[in-house]
Amino acid sequence: GERQMYTIFSIFASLAYLVPIIIVVTWMIITLTFHRKQIEQNNRIIELLENSNEKKVFDKSNR
């Protein structure tokens, strides 16, 4: 009984040691992929804004 409890505890201890590493790794992957998507979206938004601004300037110059 005691030995079984000890093995279960040791397994949990080893898992507990791995948990923070897993959390950090997954968080890094999520943030990296999210940032990459955000940067792409931001670039698209910037392009759209620049295009709309150019059109506005062009329209004003035409008038």
C-alpha cells in the first residue's frame, strides 16, 4: 500500500516538475503564432489605411 502511494507521489512530483515547462512552451507557441497573425493583420490594416489616405489625397487634388 505504502509503496504504491510512493510511486504515485513520485509520478505526480515528476509531472509537477514538467508542468511549468509545458505551460511556458505552449504559451510561447501560442503567443508567437498569435503575434504573427496580428502582425499580418496589422500590415493589411496599414496597407488599407495608406490606400484610403492616398485615394482621399488624390480626390482632393482632383477637385
